[in-house]
Amino acid sequence: MSSPNSWYETLTSTPALVAGAIGVSVAALFAVGSGSGSNRTAGQVTEQVKEVAHSVNAQGSKGKVAQAAASIMSAPSTELAPPKDDPITPSQLSQYDGSDPSKPIYVAIKGRVFDVTAKPEMYGKGRGYNIFAGKDASKGLGMSSLDAADAVPDYSSLNETQMNTLNQWESFFEKRYNVVGKVKPE
């Protein structure tokens, strides 16, 4: 078995393997009871199990299985605010990169700005996904790349598989983080 070769696969491979090996319900319970500090309700666990089961049973669903497995690790939020479309310029967005603990942390996907402040262990300064903080790094998300050269908003060169990955990440963020604005040109 080859090791995962991208951050997306690394993020999602273990839960996917657990779900495949021991069953979706047990995998969800394992994730909930793993001491992650999460206070998930029975309803949230049930919804996660349904999401994983649906993705596992979908045809040609490698990306969907991975996306569903990622949902076990971070429960969808039940308290999201209505999306905002306040204009945020790239230079304004760059101020929310996790380097100032008094400011929120923002990640933009396809021009939509998400507040990921609740996950400083992932997006904060010096953390694994900080490469995406304070910018629209859609291309890098679609490519499953942590290379700074790929952390750019122009995703027009992505192939179909990469676009599917980008769309899955956008869907993942939509279920977990508030949309606080839209990136507008300077």
C-alpha cells in the first residue's frame, strides 16, 4: 500500500480506512469517543454516519469518501450565521492569516471568505494548513498542494478531478465555517 501523497489524502485517509475496515457506524463512534475535545450530540453523530454511508456507497466516490471521512474529524456546524457578501480585498484578507492572535483567521475558496478562527490548531501561524490562511488559495486546495506557489486564487487550470476536490473542500467549509465576505479586486 502506498502512503498518501497529498495533504488532503493524509487528512482523510485514516478515517476512511477505519470506516472501510470496521464499518461506518463504529468509525463514527470511534471518532467521537477519541478524546478530540468535541461535544458532539447524538444527532450530529447520526448525521455524520449518514454522510459517510452515503459517500461510501456512491459510485466512483474516492473523493466523496475522503470528504465524508474528513467530516468525522470536524463535525458540521449547526449554528452557522447567514452568509455575508461584504467586499474584502486581497490586502485586507492577508491581515487575517493567523499571525495576529487578536484577529480572526480567514480562508477564501473560489472568492468566498470563510472564518476558520475556531480551528487555530489547523490554520494558525506555524500550523499545517496556515498556507491557506489570509488568502484565496483555491488552486492549492484543488491540487491538494501545500506549495506556496500553488496557494493562489486562479483555479482555471485545474483538471476535472482537481475541480471535484476543490468543490468538495468548498462544500466541507460551507458546512463548518461562517462565510464573512467575498474577495473583491483592490
